[in-house]
Amino acid sequence: MSTTILQHGRVTWINIVRPTQFDMDQLQATYPHIHPLNLRDFMNDVEFPKIDHYDDYLFIVIQLPRWDAQEQISRPSEVDLLISRGILVTSHSGNLKPLSELFARAQADETMREKLMDCGASPLLYEILHDLIDYCFPILHKVNQNIRHIEDHLFQADTEHILQDVAIVRRDVIALRHILRPQYDIIHTLEQGNWSFIHDDLTLYWSNLGDHLAQLKAMLDEHMDVINGLSDTLDTLASHRIDGVVRVLTLITILTAPLTLLATVFGINVDLLPQQFHSILFLSVNILGVMLTLMLLRYLKRKHWL
């Protein structure tokens, strides 16, 4: 069974990792007032962030980022929470490190368990949300390091590799913004709500979590502006390098045009060309071609095109 129950005083913390139907049946048998739709939400892998309020409990769905090393992008990881008077239920897939570590510390350390659960279920909810949201800051610091790496190598010759790095970082920033933006509404609802089983003195604490989310949003917006600027700079550099290649190829074509023209004319297979009667004509044609090429070079230099 994936359900672990932790109890301290009048507070019960039920932690469910990768919930099964048996877990939901046990939860419903213990707390029959839980709505069947919420029990079904516990089983869904992907649920949009929301907060449902009832007379005697709240059902909260939040999503936090986790790093997918294989695809190199942040994926949303869902946490379902149910809070009532003296009861807190957390359901998740077990891949969010701060939540798993917090429960393990509370389970192993009586002092930590007393600190988290002595004041009630709603302060415990705050501690969980606080750890989950603060865990996002190292993720954004990693994004910042990736951006600094791109800045340091932007003017190197390996443009294709840097372009791929820019695309990966931009995709990750977009994913993080998509994950974190809806969480602000959840915290705002907790801050504005008035429920008997949520401590009134937690309003400032919910506001503090909202400030942390606003700070994360500001950091992501800044990262997006920087990565867009780097992308524009990279496009300009790539365009400049392409222009250089085209310029060289154009000059080669122009400089070889006189010789190519003369070789074409005197390569015609007819009996009327004068090289049949003048043996010195071959040398004269080559000299003429070289002179035309030198004249073309001088003209291009005078125009400052070389």
C-alpha cells in the first residue's frame, strides 16, 4: 500500500505516493465526507491547478516543475492536497524532492514532526507549499547559469551548437512560465479565503508565498527577455557570416568570368575562328583574360568592395 499515515497530537498527515484505487477506497472509508469527484481527481495524472472549497475541507491541485534530463525541459509534477480540521492529505507521484524529504524528516525526527504539526494542519500546509515553491529558485538559478554559458560562447565559431542551446533554454523558460503562472491564483485564493479550518493568522504567510511566486515570475520574464536578445544577436551573427560567404563566392564568380567567357568563345568547334591562322592567338587570349581580371580587381578596390 502506498499510503503512509503520520500523526502528532490532533493532526494527521496522510501521504499517498502514486495512489491506487485501494488507497482511495481506504480514504473514503475513513473520511466519507470527501466528494467522489475529488477522490477521482486524486487518481488523475494530469489535472489543471485549482482549489475547490467545501463546508469542511479544501481540495487543492498544484503543479511544480521537475527537470527531465533526457528531454532537457521542465515538466509539471502534480500534488493534490486535501485539508480539513486536523487533517492533511498529500497525493503525488513521489518525484518532487522537497515534499518527499519533508515527510521523511517529519517521520524520522520527532522534533521536526513537532515543529511541523504542533500548530495544526493549515500551518503544515503552509510549510509544504513554502518548501515546494522555494525549490523552484534553484531551478531558475540553473537556467540563469545556462544563459551565462550561452553569453560566454556566443561569439565562437560553433554557431549551430550555440543556436541549439538557445532553443533548449528558451523552451525550458516557456515551460516554467506555463507551469508556475496558475499557482499564483491558488495562493491568492488562500490569502483571500475565510474558512474555519484555516488559521486566520496565516494570511501574511500566504501573502509571502505570493511574493515568492511573483519573484519567480519576474525572474522568468527577465530570462525570457535575455534569451530573446541573445537569439536576435545570434541571428545577426549568423546572417553576417552568411553574407561573408556569399560575398566570397560572388567575387570568385566575377573574377573568373572574363577567362570563362574567353574560354567559351574560343572553345567553339567551328572552322571560322582565327586561331587556325594565328599561332600567337592562344597567348594573346590568355593575356587579355588576365588583363580583364586585373582591371576588374582594380575597379572593385576603387569602389571599396574588396
